[in-house]
Amino acid sequence: MTNGQCPSSTLSGYEFSNHYDCTNAGYAFAQKTFRALLEVEEFNRNYIEENKIVVKFECRPIEIIIPKPKPKTPA
């Protein structure tokens, strides 16, 4: 990604019941992702160092909205 913009990759579908588990998984995934960058030709060690490339993740709560049941209509 030499265009100065971050890739818009996101992970969805991961849910954690607490912050600790989210953080632990986030750091593990970030480490694997960062190390995998070296396999991409554009992201050699020199490029990573010069451009201060990092892998970012965040753990945040999500609001789950459960719809109210529909009122029954007479037949």
C-alpha cells in the first residue's frame, strides 16, 4: 500500500464476553498480521520502518438491538 492510505480490512464476527479476551485475541491476531506483512513484497522491513507501519485493533462494545414482537392481528 504505497498510496499513503490504510487498507480498510476489518474483522467481523468475533464476539467476546469480556475486554481481557478481546485484547488477548487482538494482540495475537495483530502479531500474526504484522509478521505476515514481510511476505508481501511491498512491505519489506525497511519499508515498515520508514513508514512506521502498525497493525491496529480495538475492542469496543456493540449494542445488540432486539426487535419488539409484532402485534398479532385478528384473522
